[in-house]
Amino acid sequence: MGFVVHPDGVVTAIGRPSSRLRFGFPLKGFLLALFIAVGVKAYLIWALGADVYLLQVEPLFAGSNLEQVAGQVLRPDALTLWVADRYQDVYTFLQAGLAAHRGE
């Protein structure tokens, strides 16, 4: 979309106006960062175990304001625990496949 100024001073728009919504906030970037954060947090819970992970996160709640916010963000939530369970399902599936392959 652009504009043309005619010799008589009239300004007219040319081209098609964009029908896409334009957000001032980078929504795609935020959703991607959220997706990555949940994935990494779920991996840590899966790899360390929920008990060890909680032992590492709990001291953050006794720290400064910034550490308390970090503790709230790092606290396990339902979505993260669900993703950690999916990691375990994939790991079990891969281990069964490797065991079957070695048995041939």
C-alpha cells in the first residue's frame, strides 16, 4: 500500500490495504519463548526427577524479589508436568525399540 500525490495536490492511496491484524506486541516471539521455556523446564523435571527439581527451586522463594519471581516461573505447573510425562513416554518407546533391535 502506498500513496500518490497528484499535481493538483490530491493524495490518493494505491494498492490493497493489508487485511492482516498488526499487533504492537510480538505475539509469535512470545509464544515461541513460552514453548521453549516449558520444554526446557519439563526436560529438567524429567531428567532430574520432580523431587530433586523442587529441592533446587525452593530456595529461590527465600531470596530477593527477582529470585522469588524466578521461583514462581520455575515452579512445576500442570502443563510442564504433562510434557515431562510425554518425555517419559517417548523415552520408554525408544528404549523398547532399541531392545527389540538388539534382540534381532
